[in-house]
Amino acid sequence: MSTTPTLVLLPGLACDERLWQAQMPVLPARLSPRVSDTHARHARIEEMAAAVLREHAGPLVLCGASMGGMIAMEVARQAPERVAGLALLGTNPQPESPETYQLRADAIELFERGELREVLEPNIAFAFHPKQADDEALVQRYLTIILDAGAQQLIRQNRALMHRPDQRPHLPKLRCPVLVMCGENDLLTPPPMSREIAALVPGAVLRWVPECGHMLTMEKPRYVNAVLGDWLQQFVLPA
């Protein structure tokens, strides 16, 4: 790799740059970090990934959380020669299960009626470890991000997840450095999913975030920053 890659951060479902607020100040400036919003502008995971490739030139290091990790894996499937590294945080390589498909379909019906809070508020605790779920400011910050996305984004992005491709056949072909991180108590993309990614990718590094649920960039920013920052140093070329 003779050119310093660009670091592209890919948010999760209905999230934006605020998901990475605690990470941005510590990311290597030489990697020109920026947050993608392709998930807010396209209808399918494949289209979101293709847009990432169109909109960011040269080699890329992709850091994706949850849905963002699914987009990152799809970018690597479409153009493995463009991907210098992958950091996959609390994500899932599998296609949608029938059970989750139905849960999303039911939620979409409520979103179409404008019942966002009725769906989101009872379920938001599942995104956090119990210790962080008691932090009202943290939970409210996350809820605000999701509500700001609005019903149409929630509908479109959930539909994209319902029809996402299975990434498992392609993961063993990856030859770039891969970091897999997951909260030890993640209920939404449970640890076996990260364990599966790490087992499929040659040489993948697997790190567990203690006392953490699904929202690891917000729940445990210091831990995530330390692990991610150290891993990213391998891509920073000498001046």
C-alpha cells in the first residue's frame, strides 16, 4: 500500500455522525476521517456500498457499526482491491432471519402510522448494557438521533436490512487487516455473530468490550478509542 488510505466511518441504523462523536477527536488525521451518509440516501445495502466506492477515491479503511458494518462488508465484496482494512463493530454477517424479518415488518407498519416513540422507547434498553441503560442522558442522546432520522428513514433502512445479502461466503476471501469488536452483552448483534466473522476472516483480530451492549461507540468510548486507535496506526504511512 503506497498511498495513505481514507478512513470512512459508516453509522448504524438511523444514526449519523453523532454516533462517532467520541471517536472523531482521536482518529489519525493522516487518514482524513469522514462519516458516510450513503445509508440515508439509498434503498439497498448493495447500493449504499456502491455509493461509498463512488464517493471516496483511492484505498479505503472502513469502520462500520451494526448496519454500517454490513455496508462495509458489502464494499469489500464489491471491490476488495479498494479496501485496505475493515473495522467491524457490533455487526452481523448473516442475512435476515425470518423472526427478525417479521419484527421489522411489524415495526414498519407502526412507523408508517407515525408511531415512532411507541416502537423505539420500549426497545431502546435492548441497545445498552444495564449499567449504561440507567444513564438517562446517554439513552436520550441515542433516542434523539433515531427520532431525528424520522419515519421514512427508519422504514427505508429497515427494509434494506430485511433484504441484505449474506456476507459469509465472501469473508474467507478477505486479505486486508480486519478488526472485529463487540460488546460482551450485545443483545441486538450477539457475540456469536462477531465470533463467526472472526472465524471466517483469515487473521482477524477479535476484541470484546466489557460491560457493554450494542452501542459500543457511545457506551464505552474510551475502550473503543484505545483499541481502534491502536489498530488504525498500521495504515498511517510515514510523512
